[in-house]
Amino acid sequence: MSTPPQPPHQDTGETGPPEPKATSRHERGSKRLQKPDSGYPHGIHPALVPGIAVEDRNLSYGTDKVVFFVTAVCILAFIAWGALSTETLTAASGAALGWVTANTGWFFTALSTVAVLFMLFVGFGKTGRIPLGLDGEEPEYSFFAWLAMLFAAGMGIGLMFYGASEPMSHFTSGVPGFPTTPEAAEMTVFALVQTAFHWALNPWAMYAVVGGAIAYGTYRRGRAPLISRIFVPLIGKDRAEGGLGRLIDIFALFATLFGTAASLGIGALQISRGLEIVGGWGPFGNIGLIVIITVLTAAFVVSAVSGVARGIRYLSSINLVLALLLAVFVFVAGPTVLLLDHIPAVFSTYLQDYFWMTGQTGAWGEDAAGFTTAWTVFYWAWWLSWSPFVGMFIAKISRGRTLRQFVTVVLVVPSSMCVLWFIVIGGTAMYLQQSGTDLAGAGGQEAMLFAMLDALPLGAITSILAMVIIGIFFVTSADSASIVMGTLSSRGDPEPNKGIVIFWGLSLAGIAVVMMLAGGSDALTGMQNLVTVSALPFAVVVAFLMISFYKELHNDPATIRARFATAAVRNAVVQGIEKHGNDFALRVRHAEGDRSAGETFDPHAPVVTDWYRQVDEDGNELEHVYKEQETNT
């Protein structure tokens, strides 16, 4: 997938006199302050802290030499291993994959399912009211701009590569457990449902877990946008900023490197097949694939060196429009009515059979085990690898939203768009296969899209358009992922050093080449093997990340206020009935002991005060921020 950088602010189009501008984000937040002599840090009760934005902290950025050099040395050694001894790397990756899938396949499946349930619990439970920002802070983007950017985050190389090939594979080979035979009419629905299972709720829940935690920690707790900083409530500030935190960030870097490199590799595979089919070039061997990767990587490096970030953003937006035009063309030129029939059938069956598909593991026999290894476990690992990348993007664009809004929209909108893409592209491919066009024999998964487009009107033009879209996605993916990795290796710096960014971009290209070499004649298999193995350490990180994230939400000021409100109302109602029967009203007054709302709450406990007591590594406190708030109030 590709996640284009965020576009400029959207004009709402509203008229009328402008409202007075706030002097700071904190002024737009809560202004409820305690007396300075209250004994609380900065004179504020922990239930009334409006939050701390990352820009209010005096954070020191710069390359984290430990994170950068440890990861860089390991990656360079891996690339050298693949270049000098491909056979041993292939054997090692195959053995590692066998161990991972045999012993931890259940863990990937359980983790992806728990991510869905966890985000639903966070979004629609008592924590749903918590904002990803300061109290009262307005969202940074309009609702429709936010939707558009989330949709953009769901488009990319993966959808171009698997749009026709995955449904066709399920259609022609069957899916273990589904009550129908391959190539039966009803198999078209089941093939799309199985594909939706791989691309809808589970991946976006994993993205939401990481993205929501980053957004919360950055815009409400004022921490640097690093995976390690999410673990402060679980392991403490010193460990999160020390060796253990660095190890977590290294795991995130490894996952991002291999996950993104796999996308670049399959993009190069698909472009090479397009050039063979449309241009009559080739056949391309490994040398040809390396040349394609080199040319596209050079385009990325030029963009990074020349500083044309705005051009990349525009290019990404244009590419999204081109992809939508391609989908609309296929929808109109293909079996339009049949595709419309598939929409309710696929969505309803997907929701109905969700937990049944979750349970289709190796416990059901060899066929199910082989299918799970080849498809489901690989996808769960791939999405986990992409979660730092996509998570950081959706965190940036979701500032100011509540967790309930975040969960509802992030899980529903891009998931639905992905399913609709597969219904249009995959549904058309299966229709053509049933109608006598042998797409299954087109020559591999990378050729399926071009074979489908060739069977429709204007096949040559749309095939060229598809290659252009894939090429642009390659460049923008490498550009955006390299910036994210630069941030991860630069203490959270949102604008990392260009040299660091270029290094990670070149590393992506090198890993993509090694992945293809390790796969031999089946380059795709080599990439899938390495993605699955490399994602395991970060999968463990994500499991503990959910625990840490919820622990911090449990002590959020909004959560504390909710507990106070529940206790206060309960106590007041009991007392009112005892004294006055039906005829009483509530009012606020001083109360102590078991009559007080906060009887069991310690407002001076470090767990609820330490996070806003100090603001930077030097211990400089937030006095200037809260004094400004008190003045404004």
C-alpha cells in the first residue's frame, strides 16, 4: 500500500465573521484550573489536565546512533548475505518460515483478531470519549478531507497486484472449508469473501492500534512519535528511552523495511510482466527486475535530494485519482450488474462468516494448514510490518478526533473501499474466466491484471495506465516509508536528515532485490517467506503495545472525570432518596469520606501526575504553558 503525505488544510467554505483565534492549543483545550496552592503539579488536579501537545515539549531530536547503526549494520549484512550466498539465504529463510508458521501461525491469527476486538472495545467502551489531542481541540482536517486521506492510505501496490489475482486464485483452486467446488458459480462470492477477510477489518485494526497509540501519546501526552514511547506506562520512562525502548524501535524498523520492500518487489514484478505483455519486451529475468527497481529507486532518491516533497504529495493525489478512474472504467466496461449484485452478497457474507474464517487454521488438516501458511499468516505478517508506516500516517491526520470517531471511521471506510476494489477488479476477472477467457493461464499472479485489462476495451491504454500507477506507487511508497524510518531512527524527528532518509530508501531497494533472489524462480514466494519471518518480533511488540495503550487510557483525565461523575451521581442519588424520597435535586457541595466522589482516588499518585509534571529530558516544567492558560482563563 502507499500512504501519501498529508495534503494542505481544506477550506470549509463557511462564510461569516471569523472567530477569534486562540493563542495556543492549550487555550482551545480545557481551562479548568485549580488554585496554585492546591498541592498538585502546576496547581491542576489530574482529572482536569487538558492534555499536552508534543510541540509544547522541548524535545531534542537527532539521529539515535544506537538505533540507526545497529539496524543499518544488520540490514547491510543481510543484503551482503543475499548477494554473495543466495542459496544459503534461501535455505535459511525456508527453514525459518517453516518454524514460524508451524509454531506461531496461531499467534498471528489470534493477534489480528484481538486487534479488531480491542479497538472496538476502546472505541465503543468508556474510553471512546477520549480525544486524540487536547480537551476541546478541533480536528486538524475537515471530516470529508479526513475520509479522503484514509481512502488514499488504503490504495497502493498491493491492491494493484492482488486485485485480480487473489480472487482468481481462490476461484480456480478453491478455499478449504467453503461448501462449494472450484469454479462453481457461487465460488465467485466465496472467493471475494475470503479476499475481504484478508484485506478489510483485520489489517485496518492493526493499523488503528499503532496509529491510535501514536496519536494519543503524541498529541495528548506530549511524547515523541516513536513506538517505544507508547510503552512508558508499561516499562517506565527510563526503559522506554533506554536500551529496551531502542530494541522496540529497531524491531519496528525491521518490520517496516521488510514489509515495504515486499511491496516494492511485487511492484517491480508486475511492471516487468506489463512490459512483456504490452510492450513485447523481455522476458525479464532477475537482471531486468533489478534494473526496474534501480530506475524507480533513482526517481525516489532524486525526489528526496531535490526536496520536492510538495510534488510527491501532488503526484500521490493524482495517482489516487488515476486508480479510481481505472476502477470506474473496469466497473463500466465489465459486468456492471453482476458486480452490483456482488456488493451486498460479499459484505453480508463476510460479516456473517468472519469468525468462521478466523477459525480456519491448520487444526482442520493439511489443506487448511497449507492455505493458511500461503495466504492468511503471510497477510497478517505483512499488515503488521506496515503498521508503523500506515499507523504514523493516520495518526497525523486524525488529530483532534475522539477515539470513538477514530475507530468507527478507520475500521469502516478504508476496509469498505478495499472490498469494493476487489469486487470490481476481482469480480470482473472471475466473470471473464467463466466466459471463456483463460486468465488463470496468463502466466502468474503478476500477469493477471494485464490479462484482464487486455480482455476489455482499450486494453493497451489501460495496461499502460496500470503500469504508470504502479510505478508512482513505488516511488511514493519508498519516499513516505523512508521518511517514517528516518523518524524512527531520529528520536521522533518529523523532518529527519535527508541522508538518513536516502539510506533507508536504498536499503529498501536492496532488500527487495535480495527477496527476489532468495525466491529463485518464484520471487514472490521468497518475499512472502522473509516478510512472515521478519514480522514475528514486531508482532510480540504489538501484543504488549495494546496492554500499555489501554493502561494509559485507563488513567486519562477524561477517564478519571468519568469515574468521578459515576461515583458522584451514585452517591447523590442514594443520599437524595434516603432523605427526600422522590422529591430531590442534585447540587455540588463539599463532602468527605464515603460521601465524596473521589474517595478511592489518589490525585497525587505518580501514575496520574508524572506525565504532566515534566516536559523534556532536562526536567524543564510546563509552568509557562499553565501560566498562559491561567492568564487566558
